[in-house]
Amino acid sequence: MMFSKEDFELPMEKSLKMRVITDEINNCTDVEELQRQLITCAETLMRYQHLLAVVVEDSLKKELERLAPGAVKIIEDS
């Protein structure tokens, strides 16, 4: 699957939520709280990236097995 240009654009609801978050960050003067939130955000991003990679790998393996039965075992054994 290739992404379209529109796939990278946030829907209106998400854009509004992002605007609210941006305003809260811009108005925050507590550096320690900003640091804590940034660490939490980075951890969440990495967790979602990992989960997406797991889903994509599983999907690719299933598609490969459908197209070429036994191919996944050959790849995993090498």
C-alpha cells in the first residue's frame, strides 16, 4: 500500500486537538513538567512505532505465505 498525499493530512478533529495541545505547550512555563511530558510523548511514539512495525511484519509474512507457501520458513531459517 502506498500512502496518498491526503493520508498525511490530519482530519479536522485531530487538527483542532493538536491546536489545543500546542496552545497548552506554548503557555506552559513549568520546564520540569514540559520535560516530563516530552519524555512521555517520546515513549508513546516509540511504543506505537514498535507496534506498527510488528503489525506490518505480520501482515507481510501472511501475504508472503499466501503468495509463496513455505517462503516465510525459508527466510526465518536463514
